[in-house]
Amino acid sequence: MQSRVEPPILLSRLLMFVFAGTVVVLFALFLTLGKMFPLNRPNVFFITTRPANSTIIQISEMPANDENMELYKRAFVMEYVRARNEVEHNVSFMRQKWKNGDGGVIAEWSTPAVYQAFTRTAMVNAINSDIPDFEFNCPVDIIGTPRAFRADKYTVRMRYYCADNSGQTPVKDYTIYVGLTVADQAQIEWTERLDNPLGLKVSEYTVEGGVDPLDAVHR
């Protein structure tokens, strides 16, 4: 009786074993890929892009009697008065906040005429000068909430003073009249969408008594 396996038979059995193992591995691979990429089933996904800064957003005015819109306008007026008058020690931050361009919220929130009047104040000129040791710190306290006296016209009461190395200016209360422009179908730059999503603009900024706080406190 033959007790050994001839080489051709051994080779054929080895090849069959390898083939069977390959089939098992391929089956497991296709099963895994099928679960990872279920191409036969619909999937919901989102693609986000980063639009260019030149993108324009179209704004439509909300109804004038909308309560939420009125609350937003009052909050906007308060933030405008605060951002326009509040001064910090950080000169770079102040120049960024008050500049005309990306990140300059006063320019974004103002009509050109109101912003030009703002840039002519003594405090703005001092911050934009080359004085490296600017030490003014001017907090703003809004007294109460803005009061509407006509459509899109508000009065804001503000308590204000400044302090530097030489001391503190007297605390003084100001009454400021702020008028808003709310244009239907307004357009805003893409870069303004977070700071001013409704496209409001301050078209009137008048201080009762005629002396701007940014002129009165700078010595």
C-alpha cells in the first residue's frame, strides 16, 4: 500500500487550502466594506463651504409691530452706545474695534456720516495716534433701557467716566439720541453677518448738551 503523498497531490491540496483561505478573507473584506459604505442605502450629509468675503446677504425687514424686532433694536442701540464709548487699556484692541474695515463694529453699525463724526472725536484721534503709553480706561454703565420716542428713534442714558495714571475724571450722566435706519432689502457684507445680522445702521447720534463724551473726557 502506498503510504506517502506524491508531490503533485500535496501541491494541489496546498493550493486548494490557500484558495479557500483567500475566499474567506475576500468575503470578510467585502462584508466590512459593505457596512462601512452602505451605497445601497440613502444617507443624509451636509457639505459646508467657506464663502468669499465678497458674498452679499440679502436682508428683508421684519414687520414693524414685531415685538422681538423691537427688543432687538433696543439691545442693538445699547450695544452701539457701549461699543462707541467704552475704552480699554489695550490700544490694539481699540484700534481694531474702531477702525473702518473688517472687525470695526462702529463702522459696520453706522452710516458713513455718523462714522465720520465719530472719527473726529478727541479720544479716537488719541488712540489712533502713535502714543505708545495710552492709559485711559473708560467703563460705560447704561441706565435703564433705551426709550423709544418716535419710530426707530431712541434715547439712551449713560453713566460715564475715564481713569488714567493721573486720576479719574468726574462721573457724568449723558442722554444720547440714537436714530436707526432699517432699510427694506438691505445688503450687508458677509463679514458683517455675525456683528449685524439684520443690517441696522445708526443714522443719527446726538448728545444732549452738544458735547460728545469722547471729547469731554480726553485731556
